[in-house]
Amino acid sequence: MPKLDRRVTKTLNLIDETGYDLLATTSFERLSVAAICQTAQIGRSTFYQYYLDKYDWLEKQVTIYTDKFQALMATREEDFKQGNSLTQLVTELLPDQERLRVLLVIHVDEVDLEDKFQEILQAALPQYLKHAKNLNVPVPYLQEIYASTAMTYIRYAIFHGLDDQISLFMNQAFNAVLAVVTKPT
């Protein structure tokens, strides 16, 4: 990827900061390109030079954090076994906490950060389950259970702060589920 000109980077950062600032007090449905431009003190043509519309801006933001989450999950294969693995994951997300708070409440078809995170969580589970043989429930069902419970904790921690006890509970509960659904050999 070619390095962006300093002025372009500054403009993109201004648009992003303004978008997030406005979304802290305005719903995405009510957010307008005009409001972003007026608040950022840029022309509409400047916004449209980089984005097609507010949905394109949102999609690019969701992609940034989806890619970061995917990269974090790629390093977690062995973390599943640790009692504090969710805390470790969320700790890595905390530098982006304010933006994640904004994005996690926006639910637009095809551009939903929570849905993207859940897809990534679901995709990560089979790697962990490769050691669990003779499951008496389908893996896709376990993927949904894991993804929804992990996402519940991630969302809770982003909005309310880390809680090691909840993380430990979530990991123990899921491991208990695995113990129950594994047929004895």
C-alpha cells in the first residue's frame, strides 16, 4: 500500500475524528455528510474525494477494526485454554475503546462490526476444537454458543471495563459445555 501524503492523512483523520465525535451524540441514521463537513470545516467535495457516502465511511471504519480483530484472533490459538484469554483479547482492544463503543451500536446491513466480530469468533473455534473428538452436538452450534457468549463479554468490557472474574467464568462455562457435549471414548 503506497504511503499517503501527509495532508491526505490529516484530512482523513479529521473526517474520522469528526464522524466519531458526531456519532457520540447522534445516531448513524441521523448523521449526515453535511454535518461531518460543517463540523470538520471541510468542503463536501473533500469528503467525497475519499468516500462515496456515510455508508462507505462506515464500511471503511468497520473494516479497520475487523482486520485488527482478525489479526488478534489469529494469535490466540493456544489462549483458548487459559482462564483469562478473553481478558487478554479485550485488553488488546482497549486502545480503540471509544471508537468501538460507537461502532458496536451501529447495526447496518453488511456493515455491522458486532456481526463481523462474531463471524471471526465462530471461525476461530474449530481450530480449538480439533482436540475435542466425538462431539455429540454439531460444531456450528458450538461456534454460535462460543461466539455469542464471547461477544457478550467483549461488548460488556468495552462499555463497562474489564472484569477478570467474568472472563474466567466465560472460559470455564464454555469448557464445561465442551465436557458435557464430548462423548466418552
